[in-house]
Amino acid sequence: MTQSTFDPAVDPAARRSAGGAKWTRYDADVIPAWVAETDFAPLPEIVAAAHAVADSALFGYTGDEHRLTDACAGWLQRRHDWAIDPRCVIPMVDVMQGVEVAVTALSEPGDGVLVTTPVYYPFFDVAPSAGRRQVEWPLRRGEQGWEFVVDDLDRILGDDPGISVMLLSHPHNPTGRVMDRATMDRVVAVAAAHDVMIVSDEIHHDLVYPGARHRSMLTAEGGADRVVVSTSAAKTFAISGLRSSVLICGTQELKEQIRHAHPRMLLGQVNRFGADTTIAAWEAGDAWVDGLMTHLTAMRQVLIDRLAGEAPLVRFHPPEATFLAWLDVGRCGLGDDPAERLLAEARVAVQDGAAFGTGGPDHIRLNFGTSAELLNEILDRLIPHLQG
Ligand SMILES: Cc1ncc(COP(=O)(O)O)c(C=O)c1O
């Protein structure tokens, strides 16, 4: 069957009137480039699946999570050449619920939970809200961009034997870094040496640019009984509001351990709108995602070219994945809160880097998951403020 293709057009007025946080948080003259959500029209099969649920008028219990876990396995096999056992998948409401469920199942109150900074800032709520201690593994910025230095990890874990879980954003939000296979293997080996489990948030897994390749942490050497993956179709297809995700384990034992660590009712059950739309994405979204990535690759290049040519004071390592650009604007004279200044003066809403923790001050995170027209308008507005 022919699959629907991607349409790179964006109608700002339609986006705004549709509602949603991205387009309504700020005044109507502000272009939103903050939250990690693209602006594109959804995959038509997702819309059709939502209509089909409504039209069926069958809103009772479904009792069928296998269609979701099978669709997940199919997508991972086709897109990532990764064979999972669908029986080792736990449906969840959203990726951060999966993260919290896994972290708390694999640690005890008072244990250390390691996060890689700078990082997607809701990670900073995970340990404190669960009575765990947050510990940092700061990335280092080198000539090639932000690096995961595994010797640092080894030292941090050696210094603090109370750390029991490491929480990864993989691919990494906000730097867009994709760990290579050798680094992944070393991370898992070091974690094993210190008896540390890994919870890997892989929500950006599909959004990888030519030259890099995403491999799940679970596929690293020794990962099967040490890594739990939380992921969904939400970032790829911009369906975060439909609330559906999966937790993937490498073994049935680990799955049962995580499931039984929590009162069953607390985990909730599958929502049919979320599940059916996610199934549609994973069964019929291949051609659409290919088109999305062709477009995002072009937008990333627009950003690279325009910043290099018109705003050379900005330090920027192009992301290997995600539609997010992590820009060091420390030399641009924007003061302590560059995002606030750019909102006030350029009328573009970007994300404040300081919120991403160590390594974040002086940075902004810019979402370039939009049309060429809007991205150029965003850059037309920002660049005069990035020239020092
Ligand atoms: C790394 C990462 N994890 C999780 C989320 C949020 O996922 P969810 O809404 O499914 O919890 C985001 C959203 O931006 C993200 O970038």
C-alpha cells in the first residue's frame, strides 16, 4: 500500500488557532522555537486512526496491548534494524512516566541517579521527586562538539558507590549528540563494573542525520540485562498530546522486576486514542519520516550556513540528531538571560540554556523543526541580535 508523504509547509495562523502550548504561550507576534515539537501537518494515517476510534463509538475496555507492542517491534526492526521481543515491552502513558517508573524500580530511596549535563531539564525532577540523589556526569565540550568522556564516568561511579542508575538522553537533548558504538559499549561496561543500571530515553531515535547512526543502548555489548529504554512516536510525529509510549526491556525478568516494583494501578493502562494513533505512525509512517528527515536535513543546513555567514560569534556544533540546535551565544553580548532578551527584542521564543543545568548558561536551544519560510524568518529576527 502506498504510504502518505511528508508536507513541509507550515501555516502559522492555523497552528495558532489550533491551540496547543507551542503556539499559544507567547503573544501572537512571537515566533515559537522553544518546546521540542515540530510544526508540520501530521501523518494523515494518524488523523484517520483518531477518526476511526471516534467513529467506532466503541469506547469500552480494549484489553489489547499486543497490537501496540507488535507495531513497536515492527518499527524498530524496519527503521533501526533492531529485533526486540514484543513481550518485553510495557505500554506507558508517556516517556517521562516510563523514565520515572524505571528509575524508581531500579534504585532505592537515597541512591544516586546520574544525569548527563547539560540535559533535557525535566530529568532534574526525576531523582528529587522520588527521594533519590541527583549526581552529574557533565559532558565536555571539545573541538568536535559535546563529548561523553567515559573515563569521567568511571571516576564518578568509583567515587560514589551509592549510584545505582544512570539516566541517558540518547540521542542527546539538547546537544544533538549521538553516541557511537564504541562509546556505548564502554558506557555499558563501566556501568556493569560499578553495578549501575541504565535508563535510556530514546524519544529522538528516528531523527538522526546522515553521517550518524542511532543504535539503542540496549543493543550495546552487555546491554540486554542492564538497559531499559523509554521511547515513543511522539517527537518524530509531533503527537505528544496523544500520550502513548513504551518501556522496552531486554529480558522478561527485567520487565517483571519493573512491573512489580510499582502498585499495578499506578501504572495505568493503554488509552485507545494514544495506542491506535501510535500504531498508525509505526505501521504507515516510513515514507513520511523519510520526507521529514530530508526536510530537517535541509533546515539544519540553512542554520549552519546562515549562522556561519551572518553570526560568526555564535558557537555551534551541528546536531547529529534532533531538530534542536544548541547555540552558545555567550560572545553575543546578550547578558545573563539570552532567551529573555531574544524574546523581548527579536520576538522569537527560544529555550533558556541555563535550565539545562551545568554547561547550559550562555546557551539557547533553538527548534528548527519548521518550514524553510519560518526558519528563515526566525533567523532574520535573531541574527541582528547575535552579532555582538
Ligand atoms: C529527551 C526527551 N524526553 C522526554 C520528552 C517528553 O516526552 P513525554 O512527553 O512523552 O514524557 C522530551 C520532550 O521534549 C524529550 O526531549
